[in-house]
Amino acid sequence: MKSRSENLIRLKKFQVDEKCRQVAQIEMMVSDFERMASELDQQIEIEHTKTGISDIAHFAYSTFAKAALTRRDNLLASATDMRSKLEAAQDALAKALEDLKKVELLDQREHQREAAEQLKVERAESDEIGRLRYRGQ
């Protein structure tokens, strides 16, 4: 029974570690998307300054700026989508941590129960030895 609870704890710890990795990976992706979008904003501003045209509807508006705007919008949409996935991953991590704590608590209770049972057996043996010595005198 002992190895079963240890295996279960090991499994739950593995699940927690996996959820932590997923959360970290998603956080990194959101950060990267936002950084790239910010860099594109800077490039768009440079292009506006260079061409002197910042009106998207203008017939001579830079094709680079149009493409950069589209790419930036796509990156920001991806970042928003990843934030919702991040929330779900954080919820899954919290659930996995809760499950791990429950299993560890059950294992701790089982160990306490075993220790109390062992103490009870030892006391009974000690009492029996004491009774035998008392009778022998």
C-alpha cells in the first residue's frame, strides 16, 4: 500500500510540473507576441515619419506599413487568444496542485495511522513483558 501512495504522489508531482511548464511556455509566448507587436509599432512609426504619410486610406500609403499593421494586429490577436489559454492553464495548474495536496495529506494521515498502530503494538508488547517480569518475581 505504501508504494501505491508513493506512486500516486509521484504522478501528481509530475502532473504539477507539466502544468507549470505549460503555464511558463504560454506566458513566454504572450510576452514574445507583445514584444514583436511593439517592435512593429516602432517600425510603423519610422515608416510614417520616413514617408510623411500616416493615413491608411491615402493612395500612397506604404505597403510595408500596411503589412506591418496587419502583422501587428495578428500578433495582438494571438496574444489575446493565448491569454485565455493561459487562464485555462493556470486553472489546470491550481487543480493539479490541489490534487497533489489532497494525496499528500491522505498519505500523511496513513503514515500517522501506521505510526499509531505501531506504537499500540509496541506498548502491548512492553506491557506483556512487564507483566511477565512481575509474575516471575
